[in-house]
Amino acid sequence: MTDTLQVLIADDHPLFRNALSEALSNTGTAVTIQQTDTLQSTLFHLENNTTDLLLLDLKMPGSEGLLGLIQIRTRFPEVAVAVITANEASRTVAHVKAAGALGYLPKSLSLEQLVDALRALISGKGYFPANHQADSHTIDEDIDAITKLASLTPKQQHVLALIARGYLNKQIAYELSVKETTIKTHVSEIFRKLNLYNRTQAAMYNQYLEVPE
């Protein structure tokens, strides 16, 4: 067993990956840093390597906004995840928190602030911006929706994202290389878990996955 913290930086911008690496080296904690730049490569790394802390960009190639975070929290609940993003909207912060992230690191943080935030994450305290208040009624509704989304399996989450794009069952089956009957089963389970009655309602759930620019 090692005391070295295993950190994965998942971001498609090399300069910010370097900035995070520098900040991690200044925390005073022994760390081993690995890097990925797509959601697919991130999932592969998590599947095949021990990871203590994941620093996850919400806008990586292959990610459907919050869907990448929700998939990772579903498949790898033992991994602490902190989101790194240029978006600082209060509603997005609340969504990320509801999806189970340990922290939220705006890319506008200075190096000193970033080091302090990473120290908080490493200690298990978590880190969220101090001022991210949003309408409480709206946030309660959002959190309920995101909790339901998190109850879906990764495959069901993917199917839901394709429904939101307007794909029919036959098209989803082709996209995922499975039988159409399998997709029908997934859709039925999605409707049951989300308490929905039609594809239009299902597509509206995509608003909880989107992250504004």
C-alpha cells in the first residue's frame, strides 16, 4: 500500500492540464499524475488503473455535459471526482454537487487559489465556490431530476441522451450495435425510473445534462 495519491486529470486542453499538474505539485502531497483528454479514454483509465482523485473537465470530447460525470459516479463510486470548468453558473454548480462531485474548480481560479482548492479536496473536505446561490425551488426540482438520472445504468443514460437528440429506437440500436428489442427494453426502464410517459418528456431531461458555454 502506498501513501502516494493517484490523480487523473481529464481535460482536452494541454495548458490547463499542465496548470493542474503544477498546482498539484505545490500541495505538499505526494502525487502520481496521469492525464486523459476524452471521456472514452478517461473511462478506460478508470477501468484499468487505481485512481483516488479525478479532476474532470465537463466539456471533453465524448461527454454529454453532466452525463460524463453521472456515468463516472455510477460506475466508479469509490473515486472522488472534482469538476473543472470555465462555467461558473450557480445552477451548474448545484447540478454538479447533486450529481455527487466532491468539488467544483472554476478555471478562473488563480494558481494560489487552485492549490488551496486541491488541498481541500485531498483532505476530503471538498471545494465549491463560496457564492453559488440559485433559486431554491428550481434547484430542488433539478436535484430530484439529477438523482433520478443517476439511478439509470450507463447504457440507459446513453440511450436517454440519444432520445434527446431525436433518435428513434431503430437508429439507437444501430448506433449502439444492439437489437431494437434491447433498446425497447432500455426505453421502458428509463420511462419507469424517471416516471415518464413519452419520448418528448424523456428528451426534456436533457436540460439537466447540458452545461452552458
